[in-house]
Amino acid sequence: MVKAIRVHEFGGPQVLKWEDVEIGEPKEGEVHVRNKAIGVNFIDVYFGKGVDKAPSLPFTPGPPPLGSYAEEQILPANKLVSVPPKIDPIIEASIMSKGMTTRYLLRSCFKVEPGHTILVHAAAGGMGSLLCQWANTLGATVIGTVSNKTKAVQAKEDGCHHVIIYTEEDFVARVNEITSGNGVEVVYDSVGKSTFEVVPIISYATCI
């Protein structure tokens, strides 16, 4: 038996229960994993509240796949990623989901190349921070929007060449000024309605 957080009814944090569970033995193609740290994602909250389709009750949260809110779990071997031992487990857990999403956005959704100019909304957030750093190393010119001066400093440290505080200036006008009216190759948007399709672009990616 191991300890796990279980959800028996939909709701907020108050419905989470710390319980003993039986995880069984790994079958062919599976691995018994001991969790040192796990990531907490918005989708976990949605599952817990029943906003998104969750498995039948009760269940152990923690995608992907479900079940990481536990001391130990059984996982398909093909879902595991080898990580260098020098990387702290907390860093591994906090960056994996966002890191995979960032790779998809920069290399598959739209392939950012040297010389491209990109716009990253919420540049100081978890996803925005990774996007700015990675895009910078790819040779792109990175424009980031943030809400205040503290976040502007963070975005600059993360590789933004141009940081726009959207609460103080019109970011559309500023982007046009930076790009001499040419717009950007791609926009990474984790905001939505208020920023959607307002800057001349070639591609538009919505970060979820």
C-alpha cells in the first residue's frame, strides 16, 4: 500500500483525500515509479471540479496519465523520459509539461527560425518564460508583453529583446513600431479575447 491523494466527489481542494491505495505490480511494458516530486497543472483543477471530463470516481489526479498525486505509481514504459541525474526532481516536475508544450509551439506548431520576430503575450509567466528563452537561443527576435515593471525585468532576463508593458502603452502600436509595420511571424497567446488577431502576423498560436 502507498499513500495517494484521491478524489471521491467533484469540488475544490477540500475534496482531496490522503489515503492508502493499492497500486499492484507492473505488467509487461510497465514500470513501478517512486515519485519524488510532481507537477500541478490547471487540468488537475478542472478534473477535480468536474469541469473537464474525468475518469469515474474515485480517481487519483495528476496527468499525464492520471495518477501522479501518489507516492508511487505504475506507468507505461513508453511514457517515461530519461532525465540527467544532475537535474533536481522539483525542476523536472515543474518544467516537463510546459517544456514539451514549448517545444511543440516553437518547432512543430510554427517552426521558429533565426531572423524571425515573434510576439509572446504574458512573457513573464511559466510558459512565456520558456518560450522567450528558447526562441532567443533559436536566433529569433523576441517581443514580450507583460503587465508591470517587475514582470518586465523578468521577461528581459528571460531573453526578450523588446518588452512592452501593455498597461502603460498600446502594444499593437509598439509592435508595429518595433517591426517597422511588418508585424511578426508568429504570436504565442495565453491571454485570448483581448489580444487575439490584433497584430499583423503569419501564424497564430494559442497557448493553453
